[in-house]
Amino acid sequence: MRPYLNVAEIIVSVLLIVTVLLQVRGMTTGVFTGGQATFRVRRGLERTLFQFTILLVVLFILISVLSVRFGSL
């Protein structure tokens, strides 16, 4: 079971990196560009990408815990 968890963890981590990079690339204002912080409502694809990122984080944590739990067997 351990090799399957390792492969799943690698796949989820790569997907998580890609989704975070897609979110950061979409931002035009930031700390270093001098933009002001404003409240925005996420809509459409941006909202779906945000929710998918949260799902991937939860999945990554779950797989990591299972990997540690079954790693000692």
C-alpha cells in the first residue's frame, strides 16, 4: 500500500503546485508592485480553481498522514 500512497502524494503535490501557480499568475497587484489591497469576489473559473486548491490541500494532508501511519508496517 505504501508505494501507491507515495505515487498519489507525488501526483497531488504536482497538481497543487500547478493550481497555486495558476492563481498567483492571475494576480496583477501585490506587495512588490505597489498595489492596494482590495476585496474581490471570486467568480467562475477563479472560484473553481480556489476550491480545487483547497480540495488538493486536504487530500495531500490526508495522504501524508496515511503514508506516515502505514509507513511503519
